[in-house]
Amino acid sequence: MSIALHGFGLGGGIAIGQAYILDKDLDGVAQFTLESNEIAAEIVRFEQAVKVTRKELEYLRGNIPSGAPAELGAFLSLNIMMLNDSQISQAPLEIIKQESCNAEWAIKLQADILSQQFDEMSDPYLKERKNDVVQVLDRIFKNLEGNKFDWADEGKLEKGILVTRDLSPADLVQFKASNFAGFITDYGSLTSHTAIIGRNLDIPAVVGVNNARQIVRDDEIIIIDGIQGVVIVNPDQLVLNEYKRRKKEWQESRQKLRAIRKDETITVDGVKIELFANIEVPEDVDDAKYNNADGVGLFRSEFLFLGRNDHIANEEEQFLAYLHVVKAMKKNSVTIRTADLGADKNPQWNSTHGAADNPALGLTGIRMSLAEQGFFRMQLRAILRASAFGKMQIMFPMISSAWELKQAIHQLDLAKEELREENIAFDEKIKVGSMIEVPAAALSIKSILEQVDFISIGTNDLIQYLLAIDRNDEAVNYLYDPLHPAVLKVVNHIITSANKEDIPVSICGEMAGNVKLTRLLLGMGLRKFSMHSANILNVKNVILNTDLNQITLLVNKILRSESRDKIYELVERLNQDLDLF
């Protein structure tokens, strides 16, 4: 009997193959009580496992295979840094002493403690970091047991589909050398590190499939639909034939996309469109260059500060990160968004501010930066110093008023003055922009446009604030709708206002990378898109097959409509000549 499972699709098309179950749970760990004279040896045993794990991760970081996702190096460094955290390297030792238990049991108890702490966090990004911590403890556990991850059965894995609890960046380094068809994980979400890396591997994958390992059996035929986020276990012949057809179509479409990689992005009627990449770590720039991005439209600089337990990324470290990106992009522009931190997205090295009752409405984004002016000034200095080496822009997040923007620009002016006094070069004419992701900013857009050189619409947060919906809340996330009439009207208002004042406007939220919305946004007057690198070619393909003159009337109808059903019908008509996967 066929069974359909659902999770978060990472793209990469469709895979069909035999299941290979990799069991790496801590759930089945046995507890042993130690005699007092055995505890010292058990502590040594644990410490040795930590040392082996560190050497293993360092080796993997220094021997990343060519063609591996750029993020792997950064994530492996993060894993190594986690090993230095007392919660991982020291807390299990205390449990061994207090409980007189075996090291394996101590790791399990500590993993449970940390998992509960992360589960109580409200920020989805920080919540997802639980998996990173558990992955490191998992690796120590395996080395403690004396059996590293078993990738020896290459023949079985060849063209097979891996089904596992989770995959760490380190696993994927080893995994890269295997000719696997795809993977499924029980845990994970679209923001997990597994998802970030998986997307860039460009293979079919679905994460967050609850209880997959309990349902799927070794060697069973399974289908992964990485586009829809669907896994089909033991399909019948009719379903199998249909997905073989879809797989062939997908492969053919990918070949066509690669052929347009270096083509100029121009509509049928000759309008030039710019496609930028969103990046999270400096190494992401490699994918941006490969997909021929026109620049970096959003560098989420907060990723330089998250995951650190001991110290802040100082000015020099930040400078080198920004310098790497701006040099890599050469003459193309790089837009760095200042750190979007705050509330429960607060790094552990900053304990000044506690978690707000509602983090989304608390001290976040530019509010946090203005409250921590020393930290803010240090980041502005680092960005400015890097601007001397290429085309760079600064963008402020979560701006809600012209007054707030004025304060941010004032801090930038102070940073400039400091560098002048120190005779440190920077771009005196560096452009300044604002994120538009708060409804108040959208409604008072004119006063913001008067102070900036460009704006970028953060549709992810804008939609959530407009609709009062947390898309990570399973109770209401079905209501999250980028095609809600209010959303379309606000986005259109922002684009129209910016175009009227001749201020460049882009979208850097997920709407930009959604090919079903590309023509709609073009019809609103959007000429700059910024998205994950993996989406650039898909969006380019739509643009190359779009005549703006032919879509105008239909887009206007969509914008005038107040009916959700009607809007969906019209959007489907707008894209009816396209093959959208």
C-alpha cells in the first residue's frame, strides 16, 4: 500500500530509489551506574571522544570536496566552536560525576536539557539551532561508541535515498562523495542548516518528515518530490510511471535553465531586469557568481553574530567578511543589511536585554542597534572600511519611521567622522537604504524615501505584520498568504511610490524568488529582485518569456480585486503559458 508523507521540500526535483535507513538516535541509549573508582576513567573516555570529534571536524573543514556548497566551511567552523561551549564539553562531565553514570547517558541527558531550552524559545531561527547542538552531541556520541558514521556501504547508497533523523554539515561533507539520489530527514525546517546546504546541493530532499524512519523500511522504493515537499512510500505502478515522467521533465527543464545562465535578463519587449542574490555567510557569494547574479541584494549580516557563545565578531572579523564578498562580486554592488538582532534573537554574549513577551514587537532590528550604539558603530565602521574596495551599500532593517531612520543615518555619519580622523579610507558616497517590512513604514513611505538612496521590501515580515500571522505557528500558518488583497495593495503602493520618486526599489523576501509571482511583481513596476541564488535561473526564465505589454491589464485586474479566489484564478491565467515546477 502506498503512503504519502509531507515535509518541507528543498527543491532539486524528483528522485526515485531504494531507501537506506541511517539510524543515529540518542533515544536508545542505555544507562549504567558506575562505581566510584570507575568515574575518572569515564571522564577521560568522554574527553577523548571530544578530542577525536574536534580533529574529525577540523579535518573535514580542511578537506571540503570541490563543488561542495559554500556554506559547509562556515557551518563546520560553527560546529567546532560549539565543542568549546561548556554546555557541550563540560556539562556532561558534571552529569557523569553527579549521577555516577556512563558518558553515553550523560550526553543523552544533556541533549534533552538543551533541547527543552531551545523548544521554549519563540524565535524560529533560534529554535532551529537546537538541531545544530544535537548534531554535535550526536557526533561525540558516535566517537564515544567507537564507530564513526558508516558510509562504507557505498554500493547500497548508490542512487539510493537516505532516510535519517537529521544530517549535519559534517555528514554532508562525507555525503558529497556518495552518488546518492536524495535524502529525507525526520527533523528540520526551511531555516535549518541542513536545509540551507541541501538546497545548494540541488538534489531532491524533504526535511521535517515526522516519523519517516518508523514508516519507511530498508530497500523500499520511495519517491521524493522536492518541489512539493512530498514523499511517497511503496508507490504503485501508475504513480511510479507518473513520477518517472515528471522526473524526466524536471531534468529537461534544468538543462534549459543552465543554458540561460549567462543570458542578459531582459523581457520580451526589451526591459532590463536585475536579479540579485540573498546571502547569509560570505561563502554564499560563490553561488551568486555561478548563477550570474547582478550583485548581492541582501547580506544578512546577523549570521556573523549568531551561534557565538564566547565573543562578538569584532570590527576586524566583520571587515574581512564584508571584504571577501565585495571583492568576489568585483564591479557588482553588495548591499549589507546591518544586524537584524534583538529580543530572543539576542546573541549569548549580550545579556543586557532580556526576551520580550512578543519578540516581533520588541527590541529588534534597528531598535537593538540604536540601543547598543557601541556595537552598531563597530559594524558601521567595518562596512565602511570594506566599501573602499568595491561597490557597497548599507541597508537598515525594521525601520518604522523617518525619525528612526534619521537616528541610524546619524550613527553612520559619526562612524564616517571617526574613520576620517583615523585616516582610514571608505566610500564617501556610499549609498544608504531602508528595509520596508513594517506597515508603518509602508504607509509613511514618502518620508522615508526623502532620506534614502534605495529601499528593499522585506515581504516575509511585512506579510506577517499585515496579517497578524506567524507563519511558523501551525495553528494559523495556513492563513499566511502573499496573495492576500491587502498584501498586494501595500506592496504595489510601495513600488509605485518609489518609482514615482525615482528611488530604486527591490524585493528581498520570498516573494522575489516565487516564480508564480514574478509576472505579477513585474506588472506592479518592480525591476529589481533579490532572492536565494538557487531561484535566480527559474525567475530569469519567467522574465525572458514575459512581455510587459501583454500582462498589464491582467495585473491591474488582480490589484483591483478584493476576492481571494478571484485573485488566485487571475494569477493562474497570468502564468498559463509557463511550465512552473
